[in-house]
Amino acid sequence: MTTKKRAVIIRFCTKSEKFKSPSERNTFFRGLYGWKQVVIKNTNGKIKRYEYYRRGLLDEVPHIKIDNSVFIVALKEMKRMIDYFNKWSNKVEWNMRKIILEDDNDI
């Protein structure tokens, strides 16, 4: 039997000209998707490489990625997504639509 799950599909588009710098735009994407930080240290002639993964919102929210700027999250997570996108509303256009998933997707 197929279960029906209530979800939202979210689509966004950045307005590159509205960001103060590429760094600020990266802050938006890193906050959403997370990122890998690589630190290279040279101690007494020995080079060591450290990798850290910095979590983003979508690491905490189960989702289905449809495309780079389109994803589906459970309806119960909608408030967290609205809060995040509202922080960037003057630099990112976004919208969401409620949907019903009739699949066994884990979100």
C-alpha cells in the first residue's frame, strides 16, 4: 500500500547583483547546503591536511533534491525553511508549493 505524505516543493533563485560580494552569496549556499573546510598546516616541515564538514540546514532537514535549486521537504519542516529563506528575501527569490507524495520516499 502506498502511503501519502504531505510535503512542500521549494524553488529558489539567487539575485547575484543584490549580494555585497561573492563571499556573502557563498554564506547563503553554505548555510543551506553545508560545506567542506580543508585546513593545511605546516608544522616543523610536516604538512598535515585536516578536513571538516560544516553542516547546513539541509543536513538537518530530510529532503529530496530535485535540482540545484529545487528540493522537497516534509510539511512539518516548512517553518524552518521559511525562516531561512526570509532571512535572505531581499537577495533570493523563492517560493514553495504544498504537494502530496504518493511514494515511499523518506522525508
